Amino acid sequence: MVFKSRDGLTLIELFFVLFLCTVLFASVFSFSAVTARVSDPGKERLLMIAIRNDISSTSAEAMLNGYEEKMLIRSGETFCGYRFQSDLVLRFTPYGQLQKGAKVELFLEGEGYLLTIEPVTAKVSIKKTG
């Protein structure tokens, strides 16, 4: 059996190509909308991510070195745009576990926030005060 080459597309092939183009464009535009939202999640989310990253790296150092580690952000320092009102001190066991939680008051553009880090799980949360 020999197939003959033909010019053009059948109606089914045309619909299939249009469907693929529609799906492709829809996914690209919806992805760009999602990334636009994620890339500007707000200062609170960026601070929480940065604190979590520091906690993870300090915890890993404690486990790797086999002795207690400490994470410190001094009062008055600015971190992701937030100014710390008191020292944030987190101590980790040699097993990488957070010993005690912490609560620290922060300021950003005249507004107060409370940063809370829970013990053991190291869950980070931030809430606007007042």
C-alpha cells in the first residue's frame, strides 16, 4: 500500500491544530498570571521564606557539625525590609531541632508586625499588629 502525499489539511487535522494552539496559549497566559502573583506575594511571605531558609541552613549545620548552633538577628537590623525591635535568637540541638520558639516585634514602613517561630517544628508565621 502506497500513501500519496496531499496538499493541505483535512478538517479534523485543522481542528486538532487549532485545539493544540488554544491549549498552548491558554497555559502560557495562565502560567504568566500565576507567576505574576507568586513573584509579588507581599513582603510578609518573602520574610517568612527568608527566615525558613536561614532556619533550614542553621539546622543543617548543627546536624553536620554535631554540636549546637545559634541563629541571631540583632535588634535594629533590617531583614527583607523589616526592622527588628529585639534580638531574634534561635538555638538548635546537635540533631538540628529548634530548642525554643521565639516571638519578635518588627516594623515595616511604620506598621508593626509580630513574627512567631514555633519550637520543634520551626513553623514561621507573621501577623500585623494594631
